Amino acid sequence: MSLSPLTFANDPHTLLLGLYHAAVQRALPIHNTAAHLPTPPDPKKGRTLVLGAGKAGGAMAQAVEALWPQDAPLSGLVVTRYGHVPPRHTGLPERIEVVEAAHPVPDAAGLKAAERILELTRGLTAEDLVLCLISGGGSALLTLPAKGLSLEDKQSINRQLLDSGANIAEMNCVRKHLSRIKGGRLAAACAPARVVTLTISDVPGDDPSIIASGPTVPDASTCADALAILQRYAIKAPETILQALQSGKWETPKPGSPVFEAHILQMTATPQQALEAAADAARAMGLNAYILSDEMEGESREVGKVHAALARAAAKGRGPFQKPCVILSGGETTVTIKPQPTGSPRGRGGRAGEFCMGLAQGLQGQPGVWALAADTDGIDGIEDNAGARLGPDSLSRAKALGLKLDIHLQRNDAYTYFAALGDLVVTGPTYTNVNDFRAILIL
């Protein structure tokens, strides 16, 4: 028996948070790993080595530990973001080492982890199995600069790319070509072992070569592509990097390379699946549910304004969406950091908060419309919130507090704006990552 959406008319934010949690639950590794595990090798002939990186790395490792045959040898090393190792279930033996490092800007801990992972590939044979656990965030966590580059070089370029408005495919194209482990190079290091990659997608289109910069899959992009991206976004890079990219010195293994023979890739969770779980939950409550796309890209605030136009039309009984309904979308939007006057404090916030500011600007207090936008990893940018929520009274409450939306947009300062309203969405780490989640409720 479905519930009436009117049951939630006095608490729409709880409804929206419930949809977010439904999406996250669908993407948790313990729920989606079993069907994709390969058969262990004969222990008399080979061993199973687990290697991995990403925000879901700790949870993926624990899922493998729980599901792998207890009598089958298992060892390895996985790197995840600080604070993203889930609590261990009582009685679950620790068979895979999990270490933590920085994200989104790499640090020395990530460098050390990548060096150790590469070292573990030495001596592998054709009888061995390498199980690679890859999820979003791995690009920063699995950092191993190309020869001649320093960690400081990678950190500087990474920061500039994050502020530039470059999309995830562009950023990871650069990262792959400045690395000794990404862009298929980890797979090459594992030869001649059998490699099975389990991956959770956090990118529009679910392209495995973009997820965590594709350490175990072929890379069709080129050094010339990476150089063009640096030039397009005016990224300052040492001359040694520019020369290496111009010469093709740091080219990645390409499709058709023999290093990928007999490799298997399994996509265990995707943004679309998470959105479908949220839509199912909404329909169970008597709401119409519409998924716009799991591949939304573009400036977060502008994407917010587009969503606002659709929501306003639905609230007025126009357009293709019939209320009561929920409009859902995913993908990975971007935030271009605007330059500020000298001495002005830098704004705080991430893509989800910026989206909500653009949405608020477009809705202008439209009655009957509530929204939530949050990152499915529980972290919006580098802050302690997953995202933010919005209601018909948000602008009026902000005005009463003396908050000016235009000023906060100019400063990319969503965190301060929604914190003052008490409308930050704080979940803590979720131990998975299928990227942006956006839900707009229209009653």
C-alpha cells in the first residue's frame, strides 16, 4: 500500500533525505559486489592480490573480505580518503590493508601508497589474480608523478584544475599523462597476471577510463589532448611538463595494447542505478518520479537555474512533469572559482551548494517546491557537509538574516549561506561515491 505524498507535506525535507539515502544504499559495495567476484585461483599455483583506490575503497575492501572464500588466500593494499574507512563488523577478519590519504589535492601519504601498490605488482605470474577495486577519488589518492615531476608539481596543477571549471574528463586526461600508475599503467605493471577490475562509477557516461583516471584500462586520450587542456584553462605548469607532453614522452597504453589481454572489468554500481533506487522509493510513496539524466554537466549554478525553470513549470501545472512529483538528476557539475579582491576571504562550498544557490535564484520562492542536492560520498567539495536543502521560504529567511544571495554566488560561498539558514545537509562519509544527487519535490 503506497503512502500519500500529503503525509509528508509538513516534512518534505525528511522525504528528500530519505530519497538520498535510498540512492546511497544502492551504491554501497556490500550490496553489489558478490555477483561480480571472480573465481579464486588454485592456491597451489597462484595467489589473489587486491589493489585499489577511491573514496569507496575501504568499503569495497571490506565487502571483498566478507564475500571471499575464507579458505582462499587474500592480501593487498587499498587507499581511500581520510575518514572514509567504515567501521569493521565484529568478526570480519582483516585481510586487505587499507590506508588513508588526501583528496582532492594529493599528499605524501597518497604518494607512498601508490609507490607501495606498484611495488606489490613485482613478481606476479600468469597464475596470479589481481583484483582491482576502483572508485571515484582515486585520481588524487593514487598519485605517483611521472619521472621528473615532484609531488608539489602535481599538487599545484591539481589545485588549478579544480578552480578552473574543467570537467572531470578533462582533469583526468591531464592527471593520467602526468602519472606513472594511472591511465592503464597499473594494468601494465600487473602483467602477466590476470586482472579483474571492480569499479563504482562516479562519472557521466560511466567511462571506466575516466573513473579514478583509469589505472587498469586503456586510455584513448593523448599527451596532445592533455597539453591542449592545460592551455585551454591557462594552467601554469613547469616547462618540463609542457615539453614532455609536446614530445609525447608520457603517452599512456592505448586500446589494443597486449597488456590488457584477458582483463575483465565489472561495473558494480552506477549513478543511474542510484537514481532509479530513489525513483522507486518515491513511487512507493505515491509520487510521480522523473529522472532527467545521470550525466548532467556544466556550471553548477547554471544547472540549478535550468532545474528551477522545470520545477516552476511543474508547480504551475505546465510541462511534462505532473505533480505531486520528484525530479531527479545526477552527473558531475563544475564550479569555476571567481577571482576575489585582494584580502577577501575565499568562499566555502562545493558543487551541491552552488547548485542550490542557482536553484534558489531561479525559483524565487516558488510555493510548493523543495529541493536537496548532495554528493553521494557525503562530502561537498572539501567541507564537512554533503550538500544543502532548499524550500519555498529559504530566500525570505535569508533576507531576514541579512544574507544576500548574489554576494554569496559571487564569492562561491554556498556553505556560509546555507549554514546560516540551518540548511546544510550533513551525513558524514557514506563509504561509496556515485557523484551528484539532486532531488526536487513538487507538491
